[in-house]
Amino acid sequence: MIKKNIFSLLYKHSPLNFYTNNDNHTIIKSVHNPSIGYEFDREFDVDEIHTIWKEIRLHKRISTICIFLLFIASLYEFIFPHFSLFVNNTWVINALIMLGVLLIVCNLSTLLCKDIFQKRLLKTFGEYKVVKFLPTEEVDNKYYSIFKIELIKALVVIAIFVSAFVFISPFDIAQKLVDKGRYGEVIKLTTLGAKLFPIAQEWYALRGYAKFKTGDYAGSITDYDMAYKLSADEFNIMNFDNKIFVKYYIKDFESALDDFDMEIQKAQNENERDQFLWDKAQFLYNIKDYADALAIYNELIVNADEDRVFLLKDRLYLERAQVFKKLGDTASAQSDIESAGVSEEDLQDNPIPQPVLMLDEETFE
């Protein structure tokens, strides 16, 4: 009984409860506004009601297709080409923008279908007047059965759609291909994905990795740069580090240093700036520019005295000691070792890290 009542309640407000007969009058529900009806001064027979249902179904399908096509056009003509406007927004703002676009698209489509539907009603059944539509409490068994079938179809489609994303993620497929070393297939899959949904940074990160493995270093740099720009998390700089690694690998040091300087200049806060400065100091050490590395370590140690949470002072002393050793200043190196509270052996066991290629936060090359 409860199940039947729930279905009956859903049916009452569904598109299939589309007509009422009252005192030799027939009211047909509008296809665009469920609160509006078209009243005719006679009672329609079964065949006429079925004809109207076929018209409504046709217009619903046409409007759905139009909404889908217009929304896709909006995505690829407005949203995706201007993705930079959305990267730094919160998800709430982006959701509201997407909802606004969808509402505009829906209204345009339904208004068009409404005009066509009204003209077809007028041509087929004659004059009508616009009234308020009140859903009938009666259950038409024929359309009630159709409603349950359509509802089950919709639930099945939704379940398949959700399962496709939950259990068959395209990113997971690409990741498995990477694990198997099938980099050519990774590039094809991620290229297709980037065309279909070009604001997902995962496509570019995975393709950047695959391109590096196939020797396309310029393409890899471009993809990692795009992935970094699309990343909404200001602390997720894995893609930036990967871009720096590729430039380090091909010895394009000047360009890598320009990238560091740009990010340092754009830093939103002290912690972010310190992070890029520290990474730059390590990079300078690895390309044997010890004097410039020393200047940055000196600045970072001063910053560490200002209670910067990100800066670990002992670690900075330990790394600066290694720079002093490369410069031949053994006295200053020994002083930093003592300031760090470590031994000479600890210094050897904790070298300044080299740039690495990261597939994810736990996988390194």
C-alpha cells in the first residue's frame, strides 16, 4: 500500500499526468510549465488523448535533445575556452555559474517547444484558453503503467551513469595503462579525454608523464604546465615540480629558473613563497649554482626566525651546510652542522634532494 501510494504521488506530478476531464471540458498540461493548462470546451476521447500524449512525448524528447546540444555548445564555446576564469573560484561559485548556464539553455529550449506545441494543439483540436492546471487525483491505469516503466528506465540509466564514474573511471584506466608501460595508448586516451573535458588536470598530468616516457619532452612540459594551471589546490604543486624536472632533465635551466621566479612573484602568501624559494634553492644547488643557492638559504633561515610554520630551521641549516661545503667554506659548514644538531654522518645521509618525476604523491622516478 505504501509503495503504491508513493508511486501514485509521483505519478500525480509526473509528465504522464498530463490531462484532466471536468464538466465536459478537457485541460491539457503545458509541456514547459506544469502549472499551466490549455482548456478545450469538450471532452476528448481515448484516441485524442493518446494523440496528445504522443505530441507531448515528442516535444519532451526534442527539448531534451536541444537542451543537451545547447549545453554542450555552451561548454565548448564559452566555459572551456575561458577555463582560467573558473580555476580560482570556489566550487560553489562554479556550480552557480553552471546552473545559470543550464537554466538559460533550458528556458530557450522549452520556450521554443512551447510555441510549437501550442500551434499544433490549435491546428489539431481548435481554440483553447490558458488556465491553471490542477493535476487530477484519478489514476489512469494506462499512463500509470507507462510512468512506472519510464521511471525504471530513468533509474537504470542513472545507476549506469553513476557506476561508470564510480567503478570505471577513465583516469583509472589511463593509470593502469601507464603501469603497464603502454604509453602510446595513454596518450591517445588522454588526448580524447582532454578534448571531451578539457578542464580536468588529470588528463594533462597523465599525458605529460606518457610523453616524457616516449621522449616528447616539449609536449610533456606543455602538458604539465596546463595541468598545474588547472589545479585548484594551491598546495598541489606536483605538476609544477614535474615540469621543472623535465626542464632539469633536458638541461633547460634558464627556463626552469624563470618558472620559479614567476611563481615566487605570484605567491598568495608567505608560506607559498617560502615553498617556491626553497625549491629554487635546491634546484640551484643541483645545477651547481652554489652562490645563488646560498643567497636563498640565507633568506630562508632569516624567515624561519619569524615563526614561519613551513620552514624547518634545522633542515635549512643542514642543506646550507652542504652548499658551504661545495663552496669550500668548511668552517661555515661545520657551524651549520652544529646549529642543526646533527653529525657529519647525518649530513651524508640527508642530501639535498634532486628533481624527480612524480606519477602521483607516492610514485617517483
